[in-house]
Amino acid sequence: MINVAILGYGTVGSGVVEVFRTNHETINKRAGEEIKIKYVLDLRDFPGDVMEDKVVKDINLITQNPEISIVV
């Protein structure tokens, strides 16, 4: 499994999430393994959003996590 962290959930970050969610099966097939969005870094809260449980406010959770393979 490849874990991804997205820095920011504004126009670009939310667009990345949308493309990933829409094309999840194709992306995984081309990558040859499961790709999962582990964290989304943002200072704001997003109650009711599909990524609500993945939003973190501390970048150290991303930079110091050896499970994170890709940062966008």
C-alpha cells in the first residue's frame, strides 16, 4: 500500500482528492498496488466532508511518518 499526504485542501488539494476518488480504480491498477490518502493537512476544519477524518493540522504527523510515501 502506498500512503499519500496532501498539503492543503483548497482549490488544488480538493481537486487532487476529487480526481483520486473519481479515478481510484484506474490509478491503483496503473500503480500496481493500493494507493490511499492517509492525511490532508489544513488549518481549517471540514465538518461533513468526505475527508473530514483525514484532516490534520500538524505537519509533523506527515513529515515524521515513515508510512507516507508521497506528499502532494
